[in-house]
Amino acid sequence: MLLRRRASSVQQASSSIFQSPDAQGPLLGSCQPHSHIMFLKTHKTASSTVLNMLYRFGEEHNLHFALPVGYQLGYPLPFNAHRVKGYRGPRAVEFHIIGNHMRFNKPEVEKVMPADTFYFSIIRDPVSMAESSFAYYKEVAPAFRKALSLGDFAEDPNKYYDPRLRNNHYARNLLWFDFGMDHNANFSLVWAHRGEAMIRQTFKLILVSEYFDESMILLRHALCWPLDAVVSFSLNARQQKSSSLGGMTGSWMGKAAAVAGVRTSNSLVKTPPNLSLTEDQREKLRQWNSLDWFLYKAFNQTFWEEIDKFGRHRMKQEVSLLRTRREDLAQVCLRDGGKPVEAHRIRDKTIRPFQSGLVKILGYELQPGLDNATRIACLRMIRPEIQYKDFLDVKQFPQAHGIPAQPGQHVQGLMVAAGGNYLKQDSSKTGDRGVGREAGGWSAEERDWDRGRLMRNNQTLIRGRGKRLR
């Protein structure tokens, strides 16, 4: 049994919690941990939380990531191996993990990743995906921008949807699109089964967002990883309540809204989009996203078949351990017991999550007073995706950032350790300023990535070479 820790004992517990036997979880037998991993990061499926796990594991074990030049691997264009930073031809460089957003293209992925790579992805009910996509991409996808509400869109999608317009792929069969298939194809069982077969042939495991904890247990056993590797705090989650975004002038979100062209007036910006749906409208969204709905039903069934093989009682026990471990780590790592907060309320500006769309993306604050080793481990669990990618980019390509790899040298909150590895330092002691912009600027493909023009223009707000986040 894991010990419940009172707030008064947090400092004492923090010094040992990541080294405790509970970190390993139930025994896994004689298997060897997988280190060659391909994660297809689908949109609005809790995939940012999964990517954080991969980032953490790779960083802790000094693995080599196939990172994009920007933040996505050429998305929404089909993936091309040359979009990987440092790629020099098939098998010229050993990459261990690839997981940033891409539109899947197997032949090109195989040029980058070794033959023994473990492929997996995650799916979500297309109605829930539509709700999240509408909130997140309302100002990006023309089909969503024209609709008054999600219910309005659901009533007659063809009224708003034009397949020729850029970024409208977010509005129909987004899973199908991310898996690299024609998301505008007319539904037929032959076509649907063909897509399902392609996925089954390539991907060894398909997780289900609605059963995230059960998914993590299956993933842990498939990868032969310790329990702590799949313990997570939900990242990139949006605030659920519908409230105005008032009182944000000068704040992180207010700046992002201004850059996105969302007009403000008397500290008030547009209210979050109306996501309410009737049951009839939910069914219409399933029909509109019929290819995704087919995939969801097929792989949801397979998911529970895998749980039956695993053992439902055994699954229940391990999920309980996972949740207990998460609660204990939250009590040690996070301020106020781990409750997510709005970005502009996070004191450490370097870990504020990027804001996009007309909803608030929440983040976390670290517990003050942690010892340095515990703070580093806790920081890995809450570091937002964009900042984590930049951190890894500096670690893998120090010279591209003008950082000489000399052991013992301190640069921008990174310390060059023996062997040329970069270690993140306690920003409370070093004045950590985050990581700078990667070299090379933005290509045409990257300018069209899923956060659109907002991300490109917002660079001056969230990052800057040698400058503190603003």
C-alpha cells in the first residue's frame, strides 16, 4: 500500500518518493524495456499527456528523439523523413522516439525509425473530439468559424464545410486524416475495413482516451516500463466551464487572444464557443464523422478484448495503484494539491501552457521548497509540450543554439554534464530563462500547423533567444 502523505510531511516525502519501491509498480517479468517507439499523436485525444511520458522517459534514459524543425513534423502535409531535424538518410542516425504531430506516412516513418519500433496511437469518441476541436480550432478552421455553435454546425455540416479550404480537415474525420487516409471519402464498409486493416497491420496498440488509466496500464506492460513512467498529470486540458475570458488584458491569454486577432473591449474578449448538443445532434456528428466512428467502435472493442486477456480484476488492481501513485506525486509535486490553474496565474512563466483558441488551457504550479532532484522530476511531469520540445532540442543540438558542449558550463538554465548531457537546473537558484528559438526559422509547412498564425506570431510572447517569457 502506498502511504498517504499529509501536507506537513511533503518536504520529507519529496526527498524519497521518486526512489521508492512504489515507483516501479507490479513486477513485469523478464521483458526488456522498449526504446524504439513511434507514437502517432492524434489531435484532441489526451495525446499531449502521452507525449510528455515519452519525453520524460527519453530524457531520463538519454534517448535520441526524432524532433521536428518547428513543432510538428510537416503537419498537415503527409510526413516526410526530411522533416526530422538531424535526419541524414535511412538508418544513418539511430532515433529512439518519434511522437510529435504528423500526418502518418508509413514508408517515410520507416526511413527514420528502426525495424523493431513499437507503433502505438490513441483514439477518442468522435463526438467528444468534435467538441474539443470546435473549442480549440474555432478561429482556425473555416467550417467552424462560420458556425454559430457546435450544434449549429452539427445540424448541417455541409452548409459550412468546404474540403478545399485549408485547416478544414479539423472539422471532419480528424482521426482518419491523422492516420494518413482520405478523410473526405464517402463512407463504405469496404473502405472503412481497409483503413482499419492498415492500422492493425502497423500499430501494435491503440489506446482509448475515455479509458486513459486502463490505457496506461496496457501501455506500461507493452513497453515493459515502470509504473512511474506512465503516471501523469493531464496536460493541455481546457477549462470546462463556459465563462467569459474577461479580466485578461495584459495577461498571457489576453496577449494570445490579441495576437490571434480576437478583439478585446474593456478587458472582455469573445466568450467561449457554445458546445452544447442535443442527442440528435450528437448522432448527426457521428454520421458526419462516420469513418472515425467506425474506427472508434472497432478499436474500442479490441481494447476491451486486450483487457480481458490481461484480466479485469488484475486491471482494476493496477489502475488503483496508478491512481494512488498519481495522487501521492501530485501532493508532493504540485501546489494546492495538484489543482490545475489558468495559465496567467502560474507564477513561473516558463511553464505556462500555450493558449490557442477561445478556451483557457490549464497548467500547474510546482510545490515550493522541493529539493533539487525532486523538483527536476516533478518539473518533467508538468512542463508544457512546447517548452519540453525546446528543451530537448537544445539538449540534442547544442551547437545549433550557440551552446558549446563543455562539461560544467551553465547556459540558459542548462548545465553541461560529463558526457555532453544537459541537465535542467533549479530555476529558483539559476534564474532559468527557458530555451531559445530553434535555428532555421519557419518553413511553409510549419506556418500552416494546427495553431496557425497565432503560434507563429506569438513566438515573441512565449519564447525568445535568451529572453525571459513574457
